[in-house]
Amino acid sequence: MSALNGKQRRALRALGHSLKPVVQVGQEDLSEGVVAAVDEQLEAHELIKIKVGQGAQSSRHEAGEVLAQRTQSELVQVLGRTLLLYRRHPEKPKIEI
């Protein structure tokens, strides 16, 4: 996936502001189940929030980078313990940036 420029990141952050986290990373850390759930949500929504819980073994930045790499998505923002990931739908994109 091509890297997002600053203007695109700002637009996605604005869209993501009102979203609620749809996946939570907990004690199981970045298990296959968590990666599969993130992948499934990206397929359905393109832009998602992920909450990194206190019990997670990975740091929030590390978790964001690993999830982005394993799901072929872009890490748009890390704010507190919340990650914002984006992956354009290959056939029917909902978000135009």
C-alpha cells in the first residue's frame, strides 16, 4: 500500500474522530484471532479504531506497526491507547481521500 501524505492523514483523522473502537488488544496481545478480527473489520469499514488495553504486552506504537504490517493497512494515528488504521477496499471504496 502506498504511504499516505499529510493531507490524507488529516482527512482520515477527522473521519475517525467519531468512531468507536471495534477491536480491543488485551492479554492475548497480537494473536491470530486479533489480527483476523482487525482484517475483517478493515474489510467491512476501511477505517477502524483499535483499543490497546493495559494488559497488552506490546507497546501501543509497536502494536500499531505490527497490525498495520500484518493486515496490509496504514497506521494513521496513535492517540493515547487508541490506534486508527485504514485500508482502502479494493473493489468498493467507501472513503475517498
